[in-house]
Amino acid sequence: MTSASETARTTGESAGVYLYGIVPADVEVDEHARGVGPPGAVTVIRHGDIAALVSELDPGRAPGTPQDREAHERLLDATAAEVPVLPIRFGTVVSGSEAVVEELLAPYHDEFARALGEFEGRVTYVIECRYVERALTDDVVAGHPELAELSGRIGDRPTRLRIGEIVNEAVSARREADGRELVAAVGPVCVLTAPRPPAHARDGAMLAVLVDAGRTDELEKAVSGLAERWADRVEVRLRGPLAPYDFMESPSRDGPSPIGPPA
């Protein structure tokens, strides 16, 4: 498989085929489904028990904009809410329908079919926690009284660095403790859990969960209970269903994996 720019160089002006994910072969695509465009109309290419979600790409079109990424993820998340899907890395393009079969569906058929079976009847959610800024500050100061003394010498660069170290260590410790409590609260209703790293300084524990579709109400109840207990200091959000990026395993064959999180 190649990037869009590599495809354009090797195929001249012929249209490429953009790849989104792998689904069971019996999946039918909504006629209004749209992905990376133009033109963006989504179709399926089938082989055996599996199929690829694809769309034709205009000649010379190299997907890579924020809008392209949003379209890619939106289509996969909408698919994951209905059927099992194995997401393909953002920006993956091949030269045509035959290449989809020869480079992806045929060589990985059994592995993909087995992985789809493991996701059957299960959905992925992400629990995102974000600290309330004032509450976080109060918590750090209360746990580190030496900060008051250091703050009196804030003009000193080594002091500023030391304050930053203390704050970062305190937030990390709080995040780890909250992460353990989060897993304890939702773990019993989940098939799998996978922690996510923080993206921002105020991010608290972040957790992806794989849950049986019939237990989503239990998950929501567990998250709501935790949100109530943490209401004064943490904002808790449950997002999903989402494509199962956090629970993907790369195929066993050598070479770069065609599946996985957005690059």
C-alpha cells in the first residue's frame, strides 16, 4: 500500500482508491454515506468473508487535510456503531480495486475475519476526564505546602523550574490514582480496557473500553456514578461508539501494518 502522493506518481492521472476499514462481507453501505472527497461516495469491495470500505479518489488528489481526517474518522465511527470494523490508517490509498484485493483482502483474509469475529456484538467507547482548573490548583497546593514559599521567589529561574516539576509530578500522581479508580469503576462491565495518554496539561485519566453491546447501559451508569463522585474537581465525558483503534493488533505478516490508529 502507498500514500496518495506515491499513488499519483505511479498511476499518472488514473483515479486511486481510498481505504477506510475492513468489515464483514455482508455489509451494505448507505447510499448517502460520504468519506474523503471529492467525490467521496463510499462503496465496498468484497473478497470471501470480508470487505473493504472504499471511495474513489480524484486523480492527483492527496488526502491529508483536517477535513479529510474528520471525514475518515466520522465514517469509521458511524460504521462501528452498526457493525464490526477494523480501521485502516488515515491516508491509505491503492491504485485500484484489484490492488485492494491483492494487497489487502486476500493476504490478510483469515486474520481480518478472525478479528472481526472478536468485535462482533461489541462496541468501543472512550472515557475522557478533564480537571477543573481551580480544583486542580487547590489540590496541588494543599499537597505541597512548600509551593507557597517557592512562589515568593518566582523571579528566580531555578525556582520556576522547581515549581513546574512539583506541579507536573503532582498532576501525574493524581492522574494515575484517578486512572486506577476509573478502571475499578468500569472494568467489571468491560471486555477490555486500554489507557490513553493525556494530550493536555489538564487532562485527567483517559480510558478506551470495549464492551458488549448489551451492557452499554451498565457502562453509562458506572461512568455517571463516577462523574457524580468527582463532580467538584473532574469533568467526565463518555464518547462513542467509536472505531476500535485502541484494541487493534497488527497482522502477523512482515512490513508496515495497514490497520491501526489515524497516522
